[in-house]
Amino acid sequence: MSFLNHLINGMGLGSVYAIIALGYTMVYGIAKMLNFAHGDIIMVGAYVCFFATSTYGLPPLVGVLLAMLVCTVLGVVIERLAYKPLRQAPSLAVLITAIGMSYFLQNAAQLLWTPNPKIFPQFFATTNPDGTQQTAIPLFDGALNLKYTTIVNVAACVIIMLALTWFTGKTKMGKAMRACSENKAAAQLMGIDVNATISLTFAIGSALAAIAGVLYLSSYQTLVPTTGSMPGIKAFTAAVFGGIGSIPGAFLGGILLGVIEILAGAYISTQLANAIVFAVLIVTLLVRPAGLLGKPVAEKV
Amino acid sequence: MKKTLKLSKTSKGNFATYGMVILAYAILQFLGSNAVREGGLLSPTLRGQLVPICAYVVMALSLNLTVGILGELSLGHAGFMSVGAFSGTIAAIALQNTIPAGGPRLLIAMVIGAAFATVAGILIGIPVLRLNGDYLAIVTLAFGEIIKSLITNLYVGKDANGLHFSFITNNMRLGEGGQMLLNGPMGINGINKISTFTAGFVLILIALFVIFNLVNSRSGRAIMALRDNRIAAESVGIPVTKYKMMAFVTSAALAGSAGALFALGQNSLISTKFDFNTSILVLVFVVLGGLGRMWGSIIAAAALTILPEALRQFSDYRMLVYAIVLILVMLATNNPTLKGFFAKLFRKPEEVETGKGGEGK
């Protein structure tokens, strides 16, 4: 039963990674850049939600929406100011700019909100009649504890994945997005506004990062300006694991990464959990060099 | 007689780089000498920074070999530095009684650091170099994180019987007079600082010598051919794996000796010092200095190590300013108008400042 418990917890954590990875993968698919500042947008979203709910006493849902709004604007502004002028530049230059952006966001957060850790409120809890807070549903006489956060994470992740699949597959904007990721010049000739499409991708990715930030902090309550970097790196790993540029791949990669991390921590060694996650990634990439669901690109000779 | 003295353009450039390093060393040595020290030309903070600057310069040079010459993006270079730092420091502490003199002990530490990093480079290079582009980058990142985790859980102790190792939990029973060298997450404490600026300077010269000679050899040309077009190079019979490994392992070995130099200039050492951020920091030196340009890496590494110190008067804002400077420099160096302006100014065919990215094509 404890295995099932760990598996479910892993899926909960993995769902958060998957949501971040979806943002990563979409931005990578269209802009062909590793957006290192993505992890820090998670942190900004979490801070916005924290202040909205704790300081101003707004309901959690409003807090999340506000965080999404702020992150969307932030994502689009970053793209316009820092990445758009580098569209023609070599990819390493864009990478360094993204790293600079990541430093900038972390240090700005440190100045604005001080490095002291903030304790994120517990959103997903019910109050028992005796006043204690309950955060999980005990099943089978308490042998299995189903945490509310896990349920919300998995549900949110599945909904987002389905919505994105529908969006990129069926809507006009989504098709434009896929066209741009295939060939920007050809898309432009077909009358697609490439700049607007890229902005839209950054907007969606950043909004997802805000949701992920709130969900991540609901499980790991300590919020500091560098909170975003580790989940950012993990989600990046998840996106590559599943095949970067692929939406189902990011979903699968995220879930698997979370499950492996929790199981490795529970059964092998807590200290080595991260090392095991990365080792699994390396082995996977050796067997499938384009990730689990990535399409291998044929080389032009 | 005149003919033999005529140097090629590359050799001139290389000698200029050597000259620049020697000149910088001479000036800094003079400024740091006792006669001038009273004048306060070289602040104590800057003097303390000299050894780390040398270590970072060697790191940048070695990463430039991987990123600039081999053309593969590595995000885990700090891992090799870490291997070199810990193996070198443990060797230096273990040999403290056998070889009391600092200089030879530092030399042995750097050689051992380089040796261990070479082994790590070979082990990592075999799987990593089969991949391309961003996938290669993420695997190097993964290896960097794995090295960090492994060293965090490693315990090393010394007693009369020799060295003892244990992993994850510290379950060793040290004999009489035993001493813990590496204490897992607590790292190494009480390192006796034996690194000197002169040793750092010599290491920079060695690194330059190794890299220039590799780059301007037959192997170096093969490596650059792989960078420019792997398929074409392969089709004319260049063994891909061999030359990729050559560049990657050389780069790892240099990073290992830089790690030993860095560590032996510190009081204490923990494995989290060599994390992803350190790898990125070195990558920033390389990209800002110009890919494949060794003198650029030297200047960028030295300037960007001093910059946060120089910005200390802005205290809280210094890292923010650093980030903004980084973004603005990237935007400016890639601005087509500015580039055209500089190209006109210097009357040279326009060269791409940052070269080709890590994506292969």
C-alpha cells in the first residue's frame, strides 16, 4: 500500500513538472530557444498569489487568476524586450540572454520581497469539526492517503494537456502556432503574423507557469526568490525526457519524472533522488536520442 | 633570416595572447608587491580574488575548447571543476605530512585533480558525445547534477592504514589519529591555502599552451571541421568520436586542475558550490568573450569575476545590475545596426561575434 501512496504522490509532483514542461516545450517548439527564465516566472506567479491571498485576503481563485495575468504580461514583455531583438542571433546569444533574464527576475524578487522565506498558505484543506485542518482523504482505513493537492494537481494537469492538444490541433491560432514552429518564413508568406503568434505562445507558457507555481508551492510551502530554479531545471529535463517540442511528450515526461523522483527517494535514497532522476534521463536519451515521444529528425546530407 | 622569423597570422595572435597574460601578471605582481601595497593600488579584496580569477580564466578557456572549438554546448562544466577540486584537495590534505612544502603539493594536487577529471571526462564523454545539440546540453547538465549529488554523499577519512571511503552514510571507523577529510554535505573544512597567484598564472599559460597547440594541429583542424559540418567531416574520413573525445577530455582535464587551484585557495569547500549556476557563469564568460577566442575568454572571465566586487558599492543592486549588463551586452553585440557600424569602423569583413550556437546547424 505504501508503494501506491508513493506512486500517487509522485504523480502529484509529476503533474506540476508536466505543467511547467508544457510551457517549456511550447516555447521551445516555436522559438527554438531554451527559456531559462521560465522557472523564475513560476516564482513570480507564486509571489503574486501569496500576496493576493495573504496580504490582501483575496480568495485563492482570484489569487491564481491574478498570478496568471501578471505572469502573462511579464512573459510577453520579456519576449518583446529581450528575445525579439535576437530572433536572427545565434542560439547561444539567446540562451545567455535568457540566463540574464533569470538572474534579473531572481534579484528583482530579492529586492522587492526580501530573501526571507514566506510560508505559502495551504489552499487545499478542509476544516474538521474539531478545528484541525485536514489535507488528505484517508482511504482503506488510512492505509492510503489521498492528498487534496495531488487530486488538484493531476486534474489541473490533465485538463491543461487536453486543452492545449485541442488548441494546437483545432483552432486557427493553434494551427498558426504549429505552422510557425515548422517554418517561420513559409508561415509568414501564408499570412500568419509570426510575431503575434510567438507572443501568444509566451503568454500561454507564462500563464501555465503561474498555475504551476501556485500548485508547486501548495505542496512545498517555502517560498524564496530562488524557488523557481530547481523545478525549472526538472521541468526542462522532463520536456527533453518526453521529447522536446511535443505536448504529450511533456506530459508523459513530467509525470514519469515526478514518479521516479518520489519512488527513488522512498526506496533507494532520499539524498540520491535527484541523481537517479538525471541518470534515468541519460539512459533514456541514449536509447531514444530524441526523447520518449520525440520524432527523430532525419539528417540532410 | 627574415623568412624564418615571419610568423603566421595565427601564431601572431597566439603570441599576443601569451604576451597579454604575461603583461597582466607582471603588472598585478608589481601592484601587489610590498613597495606599492602601502599606496593601496590593489585593494585586499582584489588581492584575495586573484586566485579565483585565475581558476575561472582556466575554466573559461577549457569550456571555450568544448563550446567554441568543438561546437558542443556543455551545461555541466562545473562538474569537472568539482571532481578536480575535491580529489585535488583530498590529495593535498592527505599528503600534508609527507610533503610539507606548498608548491610541490599544489602541483601534485592539480595533477591529481586533472587526472580524476580526465577519468570523469572519459566516462561522461562516451555517452554524451553520441548525442547532438540541445540533447547533448541537457545530458551534460544532468551529469553536472549527478556529480554534485554523488560528492555530497561521499565521506573520506584518513588514518594510519590509509584512506577510507564511505557512501551516503558515514559508517567508517577510523583508527588512532584518524582524520575526516571529506564530510559529506559538510564538505572539506580547514583547508590550508597553498594556491598562489603565480601558480594560477602558470596554469593559465599551460592551459593556453595546450589549447593553442591542440587547435593548430592536425587534430585541432579535424575538431573544427566537425564543428563546422559534422556530416561533411565524417564523409572525408574524420573519426567523429575520437576527435570529439579528444577535445572534451582535454577540456575536462583543464577544468579539473582549475578546480584544484580554486579549492586550495579557499578555507572550506562544499559540493553545492559547483552547481548549475557555476556552469552557467563560466558559459557566460565564454559567450561574452567570443566563441573560440581564447583572449576573449580571459578578459571576460577576469572582468566578470571582478565586476560583482566592483559593484559592491551598489550592494543590494549589484546582481541586478550584473543581470541588466549581461542582457544589454547580448542585445548590443547582436544588433545588426551596431554590427554594421563596427564592421565599417574597423574595415574588416564582418565577423559573427558569438559564432554558431550549440544546435548543430
